[in-house]
Amino acid sequence: MQEQFPSIIQSIMKTSQDMWQKGWAEANGGNISLRLEKEQVPVCSPKSDWIPLGCSLPELSKECFLVTGTGRYLRNIALFPWKNIGIIELDETASGYRILEGFEPTGKPTSELAAHLMTHASIKKAYNNSKRAVIHTHAPSLIALTYALTLDSALLSKLLWQCHVECIVGFPSGIEFIPWMMAGSKDIGEATAMALARRPLAVWQFHGVFGTGRNLDEAFGLIDMAEKAASIFLLAKSTGCIRHAPTVEQLRSIAENFKGVPEESFLNADTTAFFR
Ligand code: 2HA
Ligand code: ZN
């Protein structure tokens, strides 16, 4: 049974291992979900009864997901995949799920399941069924920015675009800043899902980041790019003398060169105080 899907298992093993090695996934921090294609879903008898989700997401009717387990360590996925991950199936109205595989011997999906599934519902619709991967992780430099600076989505997006010029190509629609809310709550799930319909990344103040993509590589790569920009800012700031930053004209020409359309209102954000 479990030998049927080596490639999705390999991709989550690789991504979770990379997240651990990057220093983004201490203890049980972080979680991953992947919306499966029909042929990736195991043919097996369910391992649980239907469990209510507490909300209904009709866009996800009967969809199946590979998800990490609550309380489980991402760094252990490569060692014991079926202990630390599982496959769930949603019911007809997507108001409940059952476990098809994994979370051995007994366990449940991530505590952030609401945010993951609400995000999947919103990105499936917004991106025409093309995006299947959602990653949540505790990337330290992005988190540090939410302590050091007074941010909103425009300021954070422009700052990252200026601190690593790949960023305006990677995420021209920007990155959402989500002020602190209780992790695991419906409210933060809704705010995250709404944000990720328009941008591929969202930062949770004092906590971490969510990234989306067509696959795990794309979601991981975007988070990595944003995290690198945040680290470059902190590194430059630590010298005590930032003297230059890319101008709006330079940013615009980079985006144009790569056929990206940056969020215009974010280009106008005034980040000068951050570079002083
Ligand atoms: O425990 O990252 O946000 C996993 C988390 C919760
Ligand atoms: Zn977290």
C-alpha cells in the first residue's frame, strides 16, 4: 500500500529535511500540506471515522491531502514518514475529514489544519486549480523583522524587494503582513487564506510565515527567497551603516525585465526610515 507513492513522500521528506537544516523547524514547529492528484490517493480502507472540521469548504469537496501530524517533528519525517505524516480525505461538503493513511500509531493532522485547508480552498479557486502546496514555518529572520520594525504589507513587501532584488521577480504581488492573532484559530486561518489568494506569502507577526506554490519546491523556494532578503537586511543593519538601497525605478525595471507586474501601491511605501 504505502509503497505506491514514493514521489510525493520523497518530496515531503526532502522539503522537511531542508526546512530543518535551514533552522526553520525547531521541535514540532512548522507544518506542510499538499493537495493530492486523484492518482496519488491510496486505495485503502479509512483509518478513522469522519471528524468535523468546524467549518465547511465546498471548494475542497472530496479532495485528499498529505499533511504533517500535530506534535510531530518535521526533522523526523525522513526517518519515519508514516509516523509523522498522513493522508486525509474530505467529505462531500468538506465539513469533515477522515484519515486514510499515516499518523502511526495514532495521531491527527497539524494544529494549523484550519489555516491550511482554508488556504487550499482559496488558492484552488484564485489560481485555477494550479496551486497544491502550503508550507508554514518559523523562518527566524522574517520573524525578527516583525519584532524590530513597525510593518504593514506594503512596507514589508517593499523592504524585501529592496533587500534582495530577486524578490520583486519571485513575488511581485508582495507578501502579506498579518498582525498577531492566536495560532490555530479560525480567525488567523481566514486572514491567511484571504491573503494567500492575492499573494504567495504571508507573515504572521511574532510567529512565522506561510508560503504557497504549485508544488513544495515552489512554496519552499519563495519562503527561502523572502527569508534571505530579511537576513540580508539584518546583516546590513548590523554593520551600523546602510548607505544604499535599490530605488523604485530600479525595482520597476527589474520587474519589467522579467515580465513581472509589481503591486504598484507597495512600490510607493516609504521604507527610508528602515535604512537609517
Ligand atoms: O506546532 O508551527 O503554528 C506547529 C506550529 C504551530
Ligand atoms: Zn507555527
